[in-house]
Amino acid sequence: MSHNFTESYDIIVIGAGHAGVEASLAASRMGCKVLLATINIEMLAFMPCNPSIGGSAKGIVVREVDALGGEMAKNIDKSYIQMKMLNTGKGPAVRALRAQADKELYSKEMRKTVENQENLTLQQTMINEILVEDGKVIGVKTATHQEYAAKAVIVTTGTALRGEIIIGDLKYSSGPNHSLAAIPLADNLRDLGFEIGRFKTGTPPRVKASSINYDVTEIQPGDEKANHFSYTSRDEDYVKDQVPCWLTYTNAESHEIIQNNLHRAPMFSGIVKGVGPRYCPSIEDKIVRFADKERHQLFLEPEGRDTEEVYVQGLSTSLPEDVQKDLVHSIKGLENAEMMRTGYAIEYDMIMPHQLRATLETKKISGLFTAGQTNGTSGYEEAAGQGLLAGINACMKLDGKEPLILARNEAYIGVMVDDLTTKGTLEPYRLLTSRAEFRLLLRHDNADQRLIEYGRKIGLVSQERYDAYLEKMENVQKLIQQLSETIFVQDEEKVHAYLTSLGYESDAHIGINGIDLVKRPNVTTKELLATIGEEVDEEIANQCDIELKYAGYIEKAKREANKLKEMDSIKLGVDFNYDKVDNLSIEGRQKLMKYKPATIGQASRLSGVNPADIAVLAIAIKQGKGR
């Protein structure tokens, strides 16, 4: 079939949400000529759901994106109205940063970055068809019948694929935030032979700030101490005049309103067909599933500095509008609240992720990549991580270079992609710290140590940035060396006072090595060195604390990770013929043929593939079977 290509690109990215902008920025910065195509240019990097970035596990993903040379961390550091470190009372493995965003400013700043990026063209257009010949991407066709040639295409359409908004008994075609739905493209993906799922997500009502009685709610301020998502952000630029959030709760009246109207709730009346997110359920779902709970937390989150709009976090719903009003008015502080936007559910098509390689390229069509909610995830951060990886790997493929595949012990991004491609998902996937078996290795503080070498190698991390990292690591090692060479004597007044205050008075008159002291609970490098008049950088000192206090656990996790690495080094590949391997269990053979794992390690993580199957496979590979 002949095509009339009016323009030629290396890579075309379809959709300019959080996945699309990271994919297009990464690929263009690596030297590829990129087109970023979006249905609505005003919604670039838009936040149709909660106006925040980060949180448990997700905040660590943002740090990983930054360490690899992505943009999300830098952008939220330009546009936040509140910053807060979560889980500070717990261990370092679960600490994570979260920021409230000025969502209009976030979008505006990201658009500025995209528009000023060399090799990147931003265009408002609707892509209706991905053009494929001989199992390979050759370009795209727009709704206005323009054809653009491309060597690779990345689909990052979020919830727009055959999107439908649902409010009560009202259901209509729409993408997120009442934008256009991508219906012809959804049809095209089905026609290309992909297995398509149907998922659902939702948003809560938004209320007017000046109509809220904050006196009966609990203030939730940001941190005074400087925190940043990007390693390049400076403490002196930390925003002090932060905008607080507020905490309130549902109550017995709220629950009664929902119970009395369940027959009008789309998810119970049969209108909703898609599967919703387990870890971010609607309020009506929560009331039914957790009927014994007397109340549920609701956070009132401002959507920006210059808007009255407030997001009611925790009140996601698709109940009819009149019921939503009654529900809002039943809540303490919201008795007279003006509802500015009605909550809604959105159903959309997604590509079942077992059809993807670990590079996020589809197994079926060469040069076709997908990322974000299109793959079954939920969340801006998950989308950004996937988008960055897809953009990198599309560019690496065109350059004939080895792809970037992150292991489960290297990044939460690696955990997410491995989960999706080896296990698939039957519901919108959300990252949680509990999904990572090596979470002590995947901390907020060490994302640069884990990933900056990759970012440098592929050309997304500048020399200046890399030099700053090397200097930081050198300072950490110097400080550890200093601690190892310093003996603290308890009968020295300040040392004694400090250790005694922490309950360590029994060691009086004994000289103790600095490292041994820091390994003790509550002793910190910064405070300990202060007893002998030494001042140290807080970030460097905190890094020392973590590495010394958790040294044994970290080493154990590294040993386990090495075992995994060995299994992941044994290749299978999509063309491996499991019919030539005897003694596989029936279920194991079926799962292996469906998911086509790339390695023995991946195969071992498939549900239904047992240890005996793995042993059989290992022997078969040694004997040269299956090739």
C-alpha cells in the first residue's frame, strides 16, 4: 500500500500527558527527531485527577525519573504549593516525598520546556491510525488524513482510548476532563490484533475554597525543612509560604446518603463495566466494602495559588449530581460548600500489558511502544516512569543499541514494568512499597546512586550534574572514613551529655569508634560530630546514617538481588518453542506460551509457573532445546 507522507520523524508520541512528555523529551534529547501529537494542546501534562505529585513509592519513582535525566521532578519543584516528607517516623525504605501542585502552573511550565526542546515538534492533532507494514511501524495517519512517517511510535493516550464519562445514569463519550475521546485509534489497536481490556477510574467533586468552613477541619501544613524532588534543586529556593491542606471526615449521615442511593450508583446499577482501581476506590465502593468503618478521611487540597478550586481527596464518586451535593453538604466543614465540578467515573480501553516486552515495545509489532495508563497503570508518576523508559528504548532501538531494562532491585520503575509484563494486571495497577521485595535498596535518598550511571551513559545526564553526584559520593565516603578514624570518649563533657541523653551512660570512660556509635538507635552522624565541634552537611550526614545503620540488611538484600540477576541473565525470548520442552506442567506451558518471558527470571515470576517448570526449562536451555 502506498502512502503520501507529508513529514518524516524518527519517533511519534501519541498523547501529551505525563507519559507522553517524558517519552518525547527523552527521545529528542537523545538526538531523535520527535513529534508529540495531542488532541488538546492545552492539556499538556495536565492533572485531571488529584493535584499532587509523589507519595508512598510514587515519590521515589519521581526521584528515579530525575536520576535518569527525566523532567517530572524538576517541573514539580518549579510549581509546588506544598511539600511534605511522608513516613518520617519509619525506616528509610518507606519514606517518600509528596507535593501539592499548582496544576495550571505545572502544565504551563512543562509546556514551556517541551516547546523549547530541540528536535521536538508539538502539534495539536488527532491520530486515528498507526500504519504498519510487515509487522513493523511505518507511521501514523491523522483525523485530517495527514500521513507522517516514523520508525517508532509510542502510544501514551491515558484514559482517552474509547473514553466514556459516567455521572449517575448519564454516560457519554469523552476523554479525561471532558476532552475528546480517541475512538478511531482504539478501533485501530483492536484491528492490529491486540488484546484490549476495559478499566475505570474516577475523580471527586471540586468545591469552592471561600465556601468551606476551615475552622472545623484540621490543618495539614507542609514541611519547613527544605526538600526537593530533583537532585539539582537548591535549598535556598525552597518555598516557605506554602499553602496548607485540610483534613475532614465522612460521618454516619454521609454513609446513610450513599447507602440510600446505591441503586442510583453506576458501579452497582450495571452502567459501569470497567474494572476500577483497588487502592483508590470510589467512596460508594468504600462504604460497601468497609461497612464497619464509622468514618473515612477526606483531604481538602487546593488546586493552585490563584484558584478557588479545592479537590476533595477521598471522595471519588460517580453518583448522580444531586446525591453528590447532599453528600458534600453532610461533611464537616463543607455544609455550605459550593460544588464547582461534579465528580465522575471514566471508562477506557487499555492494552493488556503481557503483550509488551520489558522495553515497553509490543511483542506483536516492531517499533510500537506503549506507556502509562494505556498499559494498565494508574497515577502520574507511574506514567512518567514508563514514558521515560519507552522514549529511551525507542531511541536505543533506532540507534541499534542495547535497551535499558531496569531490574527489580534497581528501581521501582523496574518493579512496575516487570509486574506488568510478567504478571499482567486485571485492574488499574498502582505502585506500592509492598510490591518491591528489595525496597531497602530502592530508597528516596539513593535514586542517584542506583540510576545516574544509566542516565549518564544514554546521554540524559549532563557532565555538570554527574560531577556534582561524584563529589557528593566522595564526601559521603570521606565522612564514613572520618567516623571510622574517630574515637569518642564518654568522659568528654559534650560526648557524655549527648550519649547519656540517648540512654547510653553505661559506656562511660570507654573510647568508642564513631561508626559503632552511629549504628546505635537514635545516634546520628550530624549530632555526634557536633559534640566534637565538627559541622557537616545534613544531606551527606543523613546518607551516612542510612548506609551505616542498615549496612547488614542492605548487604543481605544485595545478595538476594544477585541471585535474581543470575536468573535474569539466562535468556528465553519471544521465539522460544515450549512445545519442544518435555515435562512442563500444563498450566506452566500455557502461561509461558501466553506471556513469552524474556528470561528464566521472568518466567519464575509468572503465576502458574512452578519451581519444577523452571528446573525443566534450565535443563532444556543447556541441552539447546526450544530454539
